[in-house]
Amino acid sequence: MRIAVVEGDGIGHEVIPVAKRALEVLRPDFEFYSVDVGFGKWQRCGEAITSQDMEDLSSADAILFGAITTPPDPGYRSVIVQIRKTLDLYANLRPVFGKGFDIIIVRENTEGLYSGVEKIEEDSACTVRCITRRGSERIARCACRLVKKRRELTIGHKANVLKADAFFRDICIAEARKAGVPFRECYIDALCLDVLQHPERYDVILTENMFGDIISDVAAFLVGGLGVLPSGNIGDQHALFEPVHGSAPDIAGKNVANPIAALRSAGMLLSYSARDPVSAQRIEEAIGRVLAQGIRTRDLGGNATTTEFGDHVIRELESMNRA
């Protein structure tokens, strides 16, 4: 497999190399190549991502992606949103698991308020929230396929206020009935609260774009923060795996960022793109062993650096390979 590696900006330069090392240990047959996109490139070249960069990404079998800072230009679109749209990475899968619960949030990834249809004028700004039948049907089918291997679907929406959400909800319900999977629906604001109070009640949660972004960040509270949450951006032809967290410029370069989210994103790459769940499980086991030894980065109450935590995980993986 050919893996495009995008460190991006900020702490991406610190956590993505850890994840790449893990992949190199587990799968020495992988071929890696770097693609430089993001705010740093924009500062140097005037463009955050070029057409050649997009070609380089589209030619990969999978992409390991760090954090991106959007250039401070009102007319500039988010790099990751551009990539998701161009490669049609319509399903954003965000697992959140801990003691007594195992949730996967399925977020529509190319429509809604992140579609890029915006207008800024002197005294007003408008962002169009576009939700289509095609986009809703395919993300609902993706969620239903996951439920077939799990328990139940929860459709999160705000159909009591937003007509676009009533449209989305009705399509998702129709797809769930067609697939024969158990489902329920819930207003997204109530759902955010109940996930925090009773996470064990939830299994697969399906939402449109922005609501999925929000509820996955909310759910991070259950497991220690954004530093441990991975995500997969999946399409029919391409796949990109990235930590849920951002570039965190306030701690960039200090060697204190938590690499667990990046490591787990590498694990998702192994599971979904390489069809190698055994290696993916080894990453999770290695993380668990290191945490069990009391080694934690400061966001989890410890004092280990990014490098130290990463080195311990790599040693555990190497030990598993020798066993």
C-alpha cells in the first residue's frame, strides 16, 4: 500500500511521525510519501494546497493526515474541507469508547454548513446549509451497514426547528427501515446531554455534518479529551485518517501533545484501508499497556512528552512483533 503522509501544521508535526512509526513497525511492506499542505505552505508559497498536491493525495491507497490551520483570509476555504469534497470522502467515522460504552458517530462529511456555499457582504454574511437526498441516503446506508454488525442506530437532528433536518431525518428513517435495522431518533441538543449522562445507551449515532462535528467533540469529555479521538474520512474510492483535534498552535513545538489520537487514526487506516484488524488491535493494546504503566501526557494528568509516550508505544509494538 502507498500511504500519503500529511503532517500539516502545529502539533501535526509532532504526533503524525509517531503514528507513521507505528505503521512502519507493523507493516514494513507499506510505502510512504509526504505531501505538504496547510498554513505553513500558504505562508511560504501563497497556496495552502495545489492541484498537484490533490493529485498526490488522490493517488494514495490511504492518507494519514495531521492537523491543518486555515489561512486567515475570508475568501479561503478550509484545506480539509476541500480535500473531503474533491475526494468525495462523504462518511466521517468517529469512534468514542471507554469503560462500559462503545459509540461510533457517523457524520455526513461533504454537505451542510461545511459545503462552502457562502457570501460575505459589508453588513451581513450568509452560509447555505445544503442537504441533498443523495448525500443523506448514502450516509444513512453507511450507518446502517455498521449497525448490522452492532446494535442500534440513533438519528440525531433538529427536525422540530429546521426543515432541512426534517428532510434528513425522514430519509435516514426510510433507509433504516429498508435495511431492517433498529433505530430511534433524538433532537441533537438533548442527545449531546444524554450521551454525556448515559453513554452506554448509544451505539451508532448518525448526524448531518455540523452536528456530527459538535457531538463528537462533546463526547470527547467521556474519554479524556480530543487528544485520544481518531477519525476516518471514507469514500467509495479514497480514505483519509486524522485525529479529531486541531493544530493546537498554543502547544505546538513544546513536545507535550498527546499522540494517542494520531496512533488510533493509524489503527483505523489499518482496519478500513489495509483490512488488517489484527495490526489495528495491536496499536490499541500497545496504548493500553503504556497507560497501564502510568505513562501519560499532561492532558491526561501525566508528565510524559509526546516523544516519550510515542517511544513507549513503539517499544510495545516491537515487543509484540517479536513474540
